[in-house]
Amino acid sequence: MESFFSRLTVELVFAEQYESIEDAKSGIFEYIEVFYNRVRRHSAIGHISPAEFERKSA
């Protein structure tokens, strides 16, 4: 969990400036659901994205 929050902070929070709380919530949701879970490669699962890992496991 600490690793996830570290990546979230570095890759999103410090890279963006939000106009409102809603903008921040939307940006964080998009980061998690679109980038982190579908695109970003994870070393714990062989340097592939979670979506690719699921496809290969099915």
C-alpha cells in the first residue's frame, strides 16, 4: 500500500494542479482505473500491466 501511495503521489499529485476537490477526485479515479490498473507495468507480476496479467491468466 505504501508503494502504491508513493507512486500515486509522484506520478499524479505532484505533476498536477487541481482547481477543485472534484477535479482531484476525478484525476485520482482516472489514474487508478485507467493508468494504474490497465497500463502501468508492475514488477510483482512480471513487469506487465494487471489487465494483461488477467488476460494471460484467463
